Amino acid sequence: MNSQWTTTSPQETRDVAVELLPRIQEEGLLLLKGDLGAGKTCFVQGLAEAMGIDDPVTSPTYGLIKEYGDPPRLVHADLYRLTHAEEYWEIGLEEWREQPGVVCVVEWPERVPDVWSASTLCLTLEQDAKQESVRQLTLSTGDPS
Ligand code: ADP
Ligand code: MG
């Protein structure tokens, strides 16, 4: 399976999400790393679309977490505004992570580095220094292989 992609538009980033959905569903959890504007939320929009979720996906503001689908099948957390690590335990993500069949995606997982296992699936998005619409997407599993 691919572990690296270069995308040149938001649509291409959403297409990678479609391609990765089965793998993410298998794992139940995906971490999304990258600077502001790298395309993390754009990727989550692609996932939602691929899951047949009609609600528009935006950055969760209130409570840092938002559920989509009926029953909730996609849980989107953005930890950027987490003020202290203890707050992680209050937003409910830990409970969602235990639910079978729910896909959890997390922006800014670096805010609480200790709550993810080393083998957690992780996608890093990087904006090209020269080309405005180019992004490098790299998938890692934390496995040593
Ligand atoms: P993040 O959640 O990482 O802060 P967003 O997904 O909210 O970033 O924003 C990404 C912005 O970059 C959007 O305005 C999107 O239209 C733009 N963009 C331009 N090219 C790409 C690309 N190849 N992939 C994803 N987003 C892109
Ligand atoms: Mg975002």
C-alpha cells in the first residue's frame, strides 16, 4: 500500500482519504499531524464524504470534538485549543476510542503525546515551501518495519 502521496488540490487530498478509509476503519483511529493550513480538516472532509456523511465537516470548536453520522461513526477531534493535558480526559474521545465501529480522527495529537500507542496510524501533511497548493502526505504506523 502507498505510504506517501503528493497532492496538488484539496480534492486530491480528499481522494487520498477515500483510498485510506478501509485502513482507517480497520484501525479505528487516525492521528493527523501538520501545521495550520496543511489540510488536516480537508482530509477529514474527504473521509466523511467517503463514509456517506452529508453534514459538512468543520473544525470542532465547542468541546474540541464533534460526532458525525447516524449512529455516530466518525468522531473528529481538534486538540489545537487544548489548554492543559488533563482536559483530554474531559472531552469524551477516550470513550469513543473504545466503541467498535467508530472512526476517530485527531488533529494536533502532539498536544497529548502520552495517550497514543506507538503503533497508532498517523498521517503527516506538509505544505510545499514553493507551491501553494501542493501537499506531501506521509502515512506511518509506528511499526519499526
Ligand atoms: P488544517 O486543518 O490542517 O489547519 P485545513 O484543511 O483547514 O487545514 O485547510 C487547508 C487549506 O489549504 C484549505 O483552505 C484548502 O483549500 C487549501 N489547500 C490548497 N491545496 C491543498 C491541498 N493539496 N490539500 C489540502 N488542502 C489544500
Ligand atoms: Mg484543522
